[in-house]
Amino acid sequence: METKSEVKTYQNLIGGEWVTSQADKFEASMNPADYREIVGYVPLSTVKDVDDAVQSAKIALPYWRKLSGVARGEYLRKTADILEQRLDDIAETLTREMGKTFVEAKGETLRAVAGLRYYSGEGIRSIGEVIPSSDEGAFLFTTRVPLGVVGLITPWNFPVAIPVWKMASALICGNTVVLKPALETTVTAIKVIECFKEAGFPPGVVNVVSGRGSTIGSALCDHPDVKAISFTGSNEIGQLIASKTVQRGAKFQLEMGGKNPVIVTQHADLELAAELTVSGSMKSTGQKCTATSRAIVVKEVYEAFREKVIEKIKDIKVGNGLQEDSYMGPVASQNQFNSVLRAIKRGVEEGARLVLGGKPIEKGEMAFGYYIEPTLFDEVKPGMSIAQEEIFGPVLALIKVDSLDEALKVANDVKYGLSASIFTNHLDEVFRYMNEMEAGMIRINGESTGIEFQAPFGGLKASSSHSRELGKAAIEFFTSIKTITVKP
């Protein structure tokens, strides 16, 4: 194992400077593909560090909010160029720190570049409307104004894309930000923040404070000068954030869990359905909030679909994400490793049939990583825990149903409603599904995963706070409306 002197120690960015945390304590960020490797040491910060960052953001706010949208967009454009120049380094760090394959890490980083460029253009788009007034001598219109200092709490599964899309949408509106990245992937997040610093953002506009959520996240939610919190993570933490922020009148945005289904009807292209179901469930080792977790299949094609899925899962190459032929890497941490194995054990105990996988992979170098076999269950009943609870790992549950009616009932009979997909070539089934599926993002003949920056992202039911990220919906969250009447 590397010693501390051989590995870089990272710092917080507060007021435009890299500073050591008040506690001067650090934690090793480990490579889940080989936990003998330390990727870097990251700060375990304090409440005082959060206050320093918030005060820096507050001081920077008047200047930043007065800049034109065009000027703010230019900073984002410069950041996009720098991030693109550092693509390979940041993607490799992401793979080493989180475990997803290098191909996926590059794809995520390029999506972040695209997101920065998209939001750089939002500064010249409409932020209000003219409304006819009942007073014939008056001019009535609306505009949008920034909220102020906002706190961003981001997860470990997308440590480049999610921090970037939250920051870009908040910054273009004239807010200043304090980012609290997931502790497990802080090195990656800090390398992204280095791009913002190099782009020349004024001191205090962008700040990052590393540490445990129970300390840093809680302090951000409680801070009276933080006007909004945007959070992506677990339902348990999301509910706590909602409770904390609503008590002091701050705005909150929560993107949380999913138990995302695909429905396969007798009119489906089974080859396409199997390919995209496996891709949606196994890429990123199933660690996406939009990952396919359940395949609900009508009985007429159940056996044929299952055989195609089995064939494709058997072809999956598991390995270190930096190896070119790896399709699936390790799960992101020991905690996640243990959690997924417990979920698999519960599935077996409840009577589901374990068709493939279900065990740790301990051969060769993989013995030093958090690898789990791609896992397939069938004979799954809708009430079983593996059909109800988010697993966040490489586990797919097959559920047989008699009809589309039953498929929709089963698909909707969970507390979540993030994403869903149907595979069918029948237009009647498409319209039934579009009208009745209880999910914020639904797809036809496509993976349950994926985002587009120009379109709203978010879920229904327990998957979100019913606000949306991305597209113009993000601008709506990060601003307030002013209604203005002008009379001569």
C-alpha cells in the first residue's frame, strides 16, 4: 500500500484559495478495484469550514449577481474547455476512485462538458415575460433573480456530471455555491473544481468543502445564509434535509431513489429488449438511480426473453475499469459491497430463484476489490424485497405477468417513481403506458437510464421533491420571480 507521503493530500476551496480544514484531519480515498491503493487524502472538515465557505460565497454574491448572463456564461464556457482538455486525467481518477469503467467515466465527463456549454448559453435566454395589465397606463412584466448562496450535496455514483450540472445551473442564474461532494469520490470532485478555478471564477463564487455528510451536509442545511439546498442521494437523508430546510424557510430540491422497471410485452423486439435491459441494469455496476432493477415480462415471451438475458449476462466481462475489455467494474465501496450482498441474500431467503451470480468475485487481483458477480433472479414475486427496495448494485429481478394490465400494476406498485421503460411495437400499448406509468421519466424501446441537459430530470412519488433538475426546470429552482409594474 502507498504511504501518505506518496499520495497527494487535497484541500478545500474557500474564497478562491486552497485551504486546510480547521480540523487538519484527512481520510484516505480508496480504489474499490484494489483497496490497497490510495487515490488521495481528502479533508474531514468542520462546521467552521462550512461557515467560512458560506461567508465567502455571501461576500462574492453582489458582484456575481450583477454580472450579465453573457459574462457569467463565458466563465462556464471556459470551464468546459478546460474540463475537456483534462478529460483523460479526470476520467481515470473517476474510475480509480469510484470503480466504473474508463469508457463510462469518459462518457460522464464529456456529458459534463456538454452541460457546461448548454448552461453557458442560458445567460442570453428569456428569464421573464410581458403580461397585459388591467391598468392601461402600466407596463407589467416578470423577471427572475438569483436566490443567493446555495448548498449542493452530491453523490458518489456520478462525481463529475452531477456536481457540474448543479453548479452550472445555479451559477448561470447569479447564485454563488458551496459544494459538498460525496466523501468517497472527493478527489474526482476536487479535480473538477480545479477546472472552475483555472477558468478564473471570482474568489468565493465557487467553494468546495469536503467531509462527512453528518457534519458538512447538516451544517449547510442549518446555515441561515444558505438559501437553497440541491441534494442527490438516499431517501433517508433527503427526508432529513427537507425537514431541516423547510423549518427555516429555505428552498430544497431532492433527487433520491428508484426501483426502475422495464415492461416487455409480446409485441417487443426481444433482442433489443434484452440488450438494453442488461445494459441498463449492469453498466456502472447497477449504481445509477435510473438503473433497471425489475424486468416485468408478459408470460407469452417470458421464457424467450429470460434466455436472451441469461446469454448476455454470461458474456459480461467483470474487471478493473481501467482494463479496456471490462464491461463492469466493482461496486464503489465496502459499505456498498456489503449492502448488495445482503440484498441478494434476502432475495434467496424470500424464495426467489437465483439464476446467475450472487457471489463476490475473489479470483486473482479481484480478491483485493469489491467485485460482485452480475446477478439475475427469476420467480420473483412483486412483494419481495428485491422487487420493492432499491439495491444499487448489479442485480436484476425478472417478474412474470399475465398481461399489460398486470405489468402496469406491478410496475407502479412501489414507493418510487423515477424512470421506466417499455419494449413494444404496438401503438396502443405505448399510449396505455405513457398515460398510466407513474414515473417522472418514461421511455419507449430504450434504456431506463440516461439524461439530456435540455430536458427536465426527476421523479414522482418518493423519488423526488417534485422539483426538477436540468433544462429550464433547473433555472426555475435556482431563481425567484419578481413581478414588476411600471407606471409613467
